[in-house]
Amino acid sequence: MPIPLDAGNVLRNRYKIIDRIGQGGMGNIYLAEDTRLSGRKCAVKEVEHDKALSADILHEARVQFEREASVLARLDHPNLPKVSDFFSAGERDYLVMDYVPGEDLRTLLLDARGRNEFLAEKDILDWISQLADALFYLHSQNPPIVHRDIKPSNMKITPDGYLKLVDFGLVKILTPGEDTITIIQGQGTLLYTPLEQYGGSDTHTDVRSDIYALCATMYHLLTGQAPLDARQRFLNPQLDIDPRQINPAITPRTQKAILWGLEIHPNQRPESIDIFRKYLFGTKELPSRPSLRPTHIRLLDRLLEPPEVVLVSLAIVLLFFSLISTVSQ
Ligand SMILES: Nc1ncnc2c1ncn2[C@@H]1O[C@H](COP(=O)(O)OP(=O)(O)O)[C@@H](O)[C@H]1O
Ligand SMILES: [Mg+2]
């Protein structure tokens, strides 16, 4: 864990550290004053690369950091803090962005739990709608940007009700034919992580991985508890809990949308955030039938759907006739 900078330290002759506001696996997050734009507060995220890395790999990590930071700096969306600068100092890299006032969603969850209350579905849907806007924007970039770390502690709600997705730590830019680019590989919780992203695997992650994490977050916000992690759900489908069993006030549409997005296999989730939000907010009907039934039982259901039944029966009949003709020769 890097030793934090003291208040009063000035980075790059410009950013004066006021306080440490967060601490991550790879560095600290500071509240700082931008001395060039007097009065502007910013958040400075620090990343210290592992000292044990070889010089080559360290260089590669740096190049990657700069490439990603410059992509982030070009983004401009009301639900993302504006990234305004990035630089390296000694062995540490820094990303400078707008400071977002307010509480993060994890704190709001803990407060509600302390009061023995659920957060209101209406507020949650408002936040999720803003989160979906941010993800739609990221996924619509060319090449698409997958966030890969959607969870309550990575979102802040400003005093005037805006949601901001603050942590760009695991952002991945989907460049076809190129190896994965992941700037800051943290070791976050697996509670919101889809199975295809386990072990830091990148080969199979795409926009549907963010949909899973969004739904796991929504599940947590509505029920006060995170869903079982994806591996547990896969291995013990009978333990999966319907969110309405915990909070019966959840509307059926919201419940169905969550379960759809939480499907273990990405092919069974909504294919885009746009389809998902149209369903959640009521302008689109659900194309499939998400349920809490274990995946293998659902596979059986699918096998027995009418077109397959017809095909399977046809194959059996043909086999029967070919047998008869072989035997009678
Ligand atoms: N731009 C920002 N403005 C205000 N607070 C922030 C900002 N970025 C991060 N934070 C705070 O710092 C915490 C940790 O930052 P984050 O980027 O999520 O780091 P980590 O990668 O270690 O999780 C966040 O949960 C949030 O409370
Ligand atoms: Mg974080």
C-alpha cells in the first residue's frame, strides 16, 4: 500500500493535496485544489505499480495507463466525472478529475440498513436510469468501453441528486483483434462480477458483463443484501434468492428485469443496455422468460420448445426409416 501524500503537498506544481478521501488496493484518492483554476476542487487518483514488476512490464503498464487515461479524458457525460489531466511522478501515476461531492451508494446502503429500512424503489430506479445513461454512453464509444467494476461503492450521489460513476479502475476498451487493455487491475469484490469475468479474464467480457454488475447492484440496493456471487449461484442454483422474497414491495417488472440481467450465461442476458432499460422502464416487453430456475433445467426447457421438438421428432422418424431400410435389404 503506497504511503499517502500529506496535505499541503503539491503535485505537478499545480494540484495541492487537501485531504485523503479514499484508499484503494493500488493507491490513494485525494481531494486537491487546482491552484491554476483557483477554487476548483479536484479528485486525484494515485496508482502505484507493483515494485516487483520488471522494467519492461512497468514500462508497458505506463504506456497502457497513458493510452487509457487519454481515452477517459475525451469522455464527456453528466454521469461521469470529467477527467482533466494525467501524469506520472516517480513510481506513481495520477489521474485528475472533477471532485464529486455527496455520498457513495455503499454508504447510503449501510445507513438504510442501520435504520432497518429498505431504500425506496423510486429513488433506486432514478439512479439506475442515470447509471444506464452513463453505460449507454460508454458502450457506444468506438471502440466500446466496458466499465467492468459497477458496484455501489463506485457511484456517488451528489446533493442535487445526480449519480456519478467515479471509478474507472478496471475500464476496458474493446479493441477488436488487440489484446486487452486494462489500466489498473484491482482486486475488487466478486459479488457484482459475472462468471465470465472471474480470474480477471478478459476474453469473454463485453457490454453484457456491465449489465450483470448493474443488476447485482440494483439487487443489493433494493434488498439491502448483495446477491450470491456468480460461482455460488452456478454451483448451488437452489440457493438463489428471488429479491421479492426479501423485499415483497419490489414491483414485478423490476424483479424480472433484475433476474434477466443476472442470468449466469451472457447469451441469456439482455444484449445491450438500451434493451435492458427499455424493458425496465416499461417501453419494451420482455423477449424471453427469465426465471430463477437453474440454468440446466432451463436448457431442458429450451430443448423442448416447439421448433426443437419438431426437429428432434423429424430426426427420430428419419433414423427409424433408415434403420428399416437397412434391415430389409
Ligand atoms: N472524483 C471523485 N470525487 C469524489 N470522490 C471520489 C472520486 N473518485 C473516487 N472517490 C471516492 O474515493 C473512493 C475510492 O475511489 P475509487 O476510484 O473507487 O478507488 P478504488 O479503485 O480504490 O476503488 C470512492 O468510493 C469514492 O468515495
Ligand atoms: Mg472503487
